[in-house]
Amino acid sequence: MEKVKTRVNSYIGLSKVVSSKRLLVDCKMTEMSDLKLSCKRILMLSLISSSSKKGWLGITKLQKLSFLIEYFLMEKGKRAFGYEFFMYDRGPISRGVYQDYESLLDRELVDEDEEGIRPTEYGNNINKQFTDLIPEEINSIIRYVVDNYAHMKTHELVNIVHNMEIELPSGVKMRIDDIDVGCVVLPGSLDTAFKIEKNYMETFFILSNKSLMKAIRAARRNGSKSKPYKPLFS
């Protein structure tokens, strides 16, 4: 693993790193749960980065691309995001896709306007540091989905997904368009979802949190000798 060579102190310990002059840091316990979501957001950032190069990308299209990645991995007994997808009027959607996309948007790793969803310069820099952590088994499916579907218009992609067949949690195989709205199309999965070591999760969490990075840099300028992380890029 050449690009990511870092170890991070415990996230809780960061509050001590930048408190020498009572400097407040964005280390709320309510954000600790975000740390566990870093794996999914690394994948989501990678998907947005690669698929936005193929054509216009909106949230509905992002939902369908995420679903297709899970669909094709499920055939191999694997999962990537581990999202639960349920049926909606435009096909399978997941709350997890919305939540992780909104997190990347809030952290200014991605942007959305009339040109669609795409990574920011800062998001591209972070994506380059973590893309090698994604296992080839998952990366190959992401590439397959991006190469074969990301160039399509949203309505074309929706139609393709609607006409696919899937085995429901009950064991019944159905055409997706025949599934009732509100029914689970693809159950959530934690056991087979993409995971990385805690140190890398913490590093991604820190680097993707601009307010936390700003506070750490301020503490360093004010004489702190602690090193909570080694920068992955300047």
C-alpha cells in the first residue's frame, strides 16, 4: 500500500491535541458514528469521481449506479456499500446513498449544480489517496458498472434497472418493476461490506473534515508538538 502510509492517534485523543490554548475542536461524540461510515464514503467518493467523468450525474443516477454495484457483487456473494435498497417509483433506492452523498457534500468533497454531481478539487485529492485501499474484487465491479452504465441518461438507466430480475429476501425471483413500492429489494449487509483498518478510517475522517483540519493546523501554528496524523498530501 504505497499511497497511504500513516497511523492516526485515537479520535478521542484529538481533543487533547488541540486543547493547549483551549482551542475547541470538532470532536463531538455525536460524530463518532461517522467514523464507522468512512468506508462507505470512500467508496461513494470513488464512484462519484469515476462516473461523473462519463456524463451528467444526478442523485437518481447515483442511486442506480450504487444499486448495480451491489447487484453484481451480490451474485458473487459479496457486497460493497452494504446498503438496504427498497422499491420506489423510480426503482430501488437507499437512504444510505442519500446520507453518504450528503455527508460528502457537507464536507465539500463533492459539489452539485447544473453540471451535475462531481468531486471538488479537495475531494479529488483525497480520493487519490484512498482509491488503492479498495479491493480489486470491488474495484473491478465499480469499473464495470461505470464503463457500461454511467454514460447513459437517467431515464435509460432507470428502465434498464426496472427490467432486471432479482431474487428477493424471501427467495422469490421477480422482475424489479413488478415489486411493490416500499418492499425491500436488496437487504442491508454488514458482514460482507467493504471494510478497512481503523487507522485508515480515522485518517479519512480527519482529512475529510475541514473544520477539524483547520483546528489541527491552528494548534500546530500555536506550538503544539503532537502529531495526530501524517499528511497524505500537502
